[in-house]
Amino acid sequence: MSKIEVDAIDKQSGSTLTLGGSGTAVTLGTGATQSGFGRNGSVNWQTTIKTGDFTAASGEGYFINTTAGIITLTLPSSPSVGDIVAFKDYAGTFQTNNLTIDRNGSNVVGGTDNPVISTEGQAVILVYGDATQGWQPVEAATNSDLPRPSFMSATGGTITTSPCGSDKIHTFTGPGTFTVSSLSNTPANNQVSYLVVGGGGGSARVTPCSPASGAGGGGAGGFREDKSPVTPYTASPLEGAGSITVTATGFPIVVGGGGDTGNGSNGAKGGSGGVSTFSTITSAGGGGGSNYDGDGAAGASGGGGRGTGRNGGTGNSPPTNPAQGKNGGGGAATGTGGGGGGATALGTAGSVNPGVNAIGGPGGAGATTSINGSPTAFAGGGGGSSGPSPANNPGGTGGTGGGGNGGTASGAGQNGTDNTGGGGGGGQSTGPTVAGHTGGSGIVIIRYKFQ
């Protein structure tokens, strides 16, 4: 390739001199400089971060880190029209340790003061116009011109951080207030995930009689869950109760208590569990299990019936979508109780098997969710108690999710587990002993993205 070396190139006629053909870049050799072409407003940003005082050169941009203290940027001396300098607050600390602009003998926006930059995240491009106005800003920006997503913050309940580290989890085991103090500038981050579980139903006290008599298990408290798209966890199959986007206010939380054991009269039922609420979401309490010959009570999940031809209580009462619980199981002959309904499964009816006699029905299974950071079951139905003989007849097992086991002629049953919404296990009376079992209290859990 040929090489031309000349001292000057001049056009003989006309006013236009063209260098290079269409689509050809004209570049200066390493170390070469240009003059007379002017600038197009760009600078070459320097790769070394400035952490102390320095003098700027025209055509250069600087990232300035004032974390360790204030810094002075000295503008070029004897500038020419079109000279340009740019700078940017590297660490977002100009508001704490300011940047001083030493004008170095030239005016800045027509003044003779040295400007002090104290805005966090400030970036400025300065161009020299003339001796009168001197250096003038032609472009300025701050970090707010590239807004970062903010996140909501709140108080109330017991607060933990999710295993992934991005979510806050507020757990209410009793009444309280979920108070949102600030919102995200990204609307999706203001939609919360929640779990609201009502109190489990109790199993009725059993009237002393001869022979011994059993009872139906309590129904589980209502299970209602909704998962925000921005909170990464595995929800239950019942997810989808309705989205809640919060505002900056306080949300009263109600946590339903477990149902009691009733009055013990023939055909009486255990007490229904209490309702739990958050915002527009209400989870009903579970229905109580019946004693002697009676049907189980209706509720979020129905209580178990006791005795021949007796039915379990109706679940999902009042109705929700998805259903907040299932029906209880019916009773069977010789004083056998059915299991209370659970969040995801019906309570099982008591059964009578030749040679084994009466067996209490298991409680319905609850639902498992990881909203609290690990897979946890809630809202299991209480197991029904067995018939009177033989004494080792098994009672029904409680449903996963806090349901209590049903009693036997030789052993007591169990209460529902608190803060799971589990139903109480069916009671059993032997001679003058009167037994019943309470439902477990409910729970409210709220989860949201905080970083």
C-alpha cells in the first residue's frame, strides 16, 4: 500500500475537501492530535477512578470517588472555545464529601466563584464558550435519571428473611397489625403473598355413659393462600385466593382461636374455630365434631359425625374459590366417630370391621406450602375416636397439618396443634371420665420482596 507524506492539503477551488470515500473511517495515528475540526460533544472517559485532587484535560471524562474525602477538580488553563470536560460521582458520595470545581482563572457560567457539587450521583459535561461566560454546563444528570427499583417495607408480627434472601416474611400467631410504611416504585413489588388459616374446630366432650362412647374429630380451619409472582417459593395446590396489592397503611390482623369442647350434652358438638382475617381475606373456623349420635358441624372444613347414620359437617362454609376446606366424615355403629375434614381431603368415616369392631375415621389432610421458608402443612382435620371395645381399637389419625389423633377406650386423643388450624381429635369416655379436645389456633403469614 502506498504512502503519501505532505505538509499540507489544500483545495484548489470550491469550499469542500473530502477525505476518504463513502463508509470509510478517517482516524488519527497514535499520539497524533487534531485542531480546527471542533468537537461533537463527546469525551473519552478515563479508566482510572480519581480519588484525589487532579487537573482535568480537555476531551476527557472522569469518574470521581469522594468516599475518602472532598476532592478538587481543576479545569484546564487557557482553554479554547469548544474545550470539553465531563465528570461523574462514582460512588454516590458528593452529598457527603463534595467536589469543588477550581475554575483556574476562567469564568464558570459568567462567574468567578469556584462551584461546589453536592448532589448525590451528579454527572456534568462542561464546555468552554468564550471568555465572558467561560465554562458552561451543556448536560447534567443524576442517578435519579436512571431510577433503580425501590421496595416496600413493613412492620408487624415476627419478621424473618426467606432462604433466598430477597423476601421478608411476617408471621402472626395472634392479633396484630401489618403496617406498610413505604411502597415500591414498581407496582408488582407491592403485591404480597399471604396465607390465612382459621382456627380448627374442637371435638365435643363425651357424655359419661356405659358402655364408653366416642366422638367425631374437629374440622380444620379455612386455608386461603395467594402467591405474588415476585416471591419465589412453592405454593400449595390451593393457591389463588385473590391477589392483594397493599397501600401504605395499617392492616389489622385477626388470628382465630381453636374451637372448644362444647357442653357435653347428648348430640352436642365441639365449638367451631374462630375466623382469621387479613385485608379482604377471611378464613372461617373449622366445624366442631359431634358426640353421641349427631352430625358434625359445618365450617371451613366440616366436623366428623358420631354414630350410625350420622353425617360429617359440610366443608367450604361459607363458600370460597378455591374451596377453603372439605367435608367431615360420618359416624359408624357402636359409638365410632368420623374424621374432621382437612384443607385438601375429606374426613374419613368411622368403620366397623368384624373381629376388630369400631375404628375411628382419619382426619382429612391439610395443605403444604413453603410461604414461611420451608414446606409446612396446615389445616389438617382431627381424627375420630374409636368405639368402646375392645379397648385397643385405634382412633383415627389426625390429618397432616396439625390435626389431633382421635382417642380410644384406653387412651386419650390429642388437641389440634396451635397455629396450624388443625382440628381436635375425637374424645372418648370410659365410665365417668369425660374427654374432648380443642382445635388448634390459626395463623396469618405475609411475604413480600424487600430487595
